[in-house]
Amino acid sequence: MFCGIVMMASAPSATAAMAALDSASITLGDVRVERSESFLNCGFTMKFDGIDIPSNKELRLNPVIVGADGTEAPLPALIVAGRNRYLQAMRHEELSDSLKLYRFREGMSIPYSTQLAYQPWMETSNLVIRERVAGCCNETSNEYLQPVEALDFLPQPSKLRLSLGEGTAEPAVHPGVQSEKHLKFLFTGHWMPPSSPRLQ
């Protein structure tokens, strides 16, 4: 979903690594968004192939459900940081189930899964990831918006159709229905035609 930059085989300079991070991001796989009666379950895998996060940089990933009317429901966020930024975040960030920290490693992937209460406004909404690249003193150097999945839980129209026989006002009768009396029996159970297996 995100465009990627092919990294050179030789070790990139700090400038080249920074350029890669500012113009490429994660790719997503195994996207699953399912609704139960009361909950919305979201899951996907974040893949970091082909990008580099320098030691003094971090990538903040903030998944959000955004409704058609602009209503938002933030999901648990992640920080993926280079070595130095990782150590700083360990000391200064308030980490919890709502904000998790990962140290960047080349080619890493992170499975992501969460559940939240379903709200009516989520019927037509979008799951997106807001990404922010930050460096020293939490200074933002770039931001991205990653579409993940369009959600559509509107009720689908019924596919039940009634068929009428051509050239007649009488309803078309299923081959298994032998007569109007047999049809009445199928609904009421008060009459059994002679051809019924029970009477043979």
C-alpha cells in the first residue's frame, strides 16, 4: 500500500537513510476487519521491508477509525524507534496497552490486533494509519496518512424473490408441491397427501 525505495547493498549514509524514511513507509498484510454484534475487531501485519530507521529517529503509527461524519475512534498506537530513540522512549514515554514501543530491526514485521466497542457511526467508515517521523526533541520531520480498509456494514437488501408463472395469475408452484392442498399442508401440517411416504 505504501510505495517503497530499494536500498543500496552498501551501508547507506545518515542522509540516505533519512531520505528513505521520509519517502517510504510500512506495507500492510493480512488485513482483517470484522464486526460482531457489539464489537469491531481489527487486525493486520505491519512490514518494514526495504526501509531504514536511523538510531536517532522514530516512526509513530496511530491507527484510527474515521467515520463519514468526521467522528474518530483512536486505536492503540505504536512507536518503532532506532537504538538511541528507543532508549530515550524507554525512559520518558508513558507506555501502556494504548502505546507500545518496538526497537527497529531490518526486515521486521509487527502483528497488530485490537478490539473496540462498535458504534452506529462506524457503519460507513475508514480504518487509516497516521504516521509521524520524529527525531531529536520529538521534532516532526514528516507525516503520512495510510488508508487500510474501507468499512461498510450497511444492511444488504433482501435477495428473496417471488416468481409468478408466465401468462397466468396463479402463482408458480415448486415441482415438489403437488397441489394447493399439499401447499396448505406444508404450512399448517393438518393434511397429508396420499402420496406421502408415511402412508405408503
